[in-house]
Amino acid sequence: MTSETTKVKAKLATLSSSLDDLEAHIAPLFTQSLPELIIALDPIQQAKLQTVLPYLVYDLVFSAPCFHLFLISLDIYGACSYQQST
């Protein structure tokens, strides 16, 4: 394995670990429906959550394809074994 391949794999492992941590932190948000979650919060927290949700959705919609293309480009150069799931 080349040095660059090793670096890329290390960065992918770090990214994967970060995403696992993120999933663990947001898991409580998925235990309730959005209205149930919002009603239990203070008004300022409700406003913050309702303000950040559209930005989150926007980022997921427009950043996820870029990330997907990044992973495909790694496959082209043989740096990882990412496979698109169908």
C-alpha cells in the first residue's frame, strides 16, 4: 500500500468514527416525533431547533452528493473499497 493510500484510509476511518459519534449524539432526537420533541423544550430551544432544521436538511441534500462523488473518485484511484449500494 502506498503512503497516500494509507493516509486516505486513515482519514476515512477518522470520518467514519466522527459520523458514528454524531449518530450517537443525535439518536435521542429520533426517539420522539418532531412535535413531541419541540413541545418538551423551552421556547428559546424550540426556536433554535426550528431554525437549524432547514439548514441541516439543506446541507444533507446538497453536501451528501458531493461526499458521494468524493468516495467514487477514491474508488477510481483504488484508494478504498467503497461500493455504491443499490
